Amino acid sequence: MPFSGKEEIEHISGLARIKLTSEEKSHYANELSSIIDFIGRLQEVDTSGVEPLYQVTGKENVMREDENPKILENLERDIILKQFPERKGDFNKVKEILIRKD
């Protein structure tokens, strides 16, 4: 699909719910066009002998077994339960955290 500039910018800004002025649309259309042209130039480079690079830091993810003795689990649970002034059994009452905005 060929790049048509302002139409794509309008579509993308609509998806992101961002209002742009006509000057901003022109600016971003030019920027996006430059980026797409550069990507096209990169695709012309012969990389047949180049190994893929997946990460550059050399760090590795270290995994360990979870340790949670029942004594600590119950102690932590009791401490947490005591922090809530309102509760019903093992359920704690908290303030509403999700607010719907229309």
C-alpha cells in the first residue's frame, strides 16, 4: 500500500485520539515520508552474511525457584489484614480505583 501522507496521519491521529492542526499534519506527513523512504533504502542493503542480533547488553535472565514458607505467608497475611479498617472475612474494602470518563 503506497504512502499517501496526510490521510495516513489523519488515520493514525484518529486511532490515537490526538487532534492535530493542518500544519502538524503536514509536518508529520513529511517526517513519516522521510522515515518510510529511509526504511526503503535499508531494505536494499545486502545482509545475507550478517548474523541476526537479538540483544546487545550480554545480560541473561536469571531464574530461581520461588520460596515462600507458610510461616512467612501467614505472618505477612495477618500484617496486611490488620492494615485495613474495613473488611469482611479475608476480603479488604478499598477505595474505587477505576473511574469511567465519558
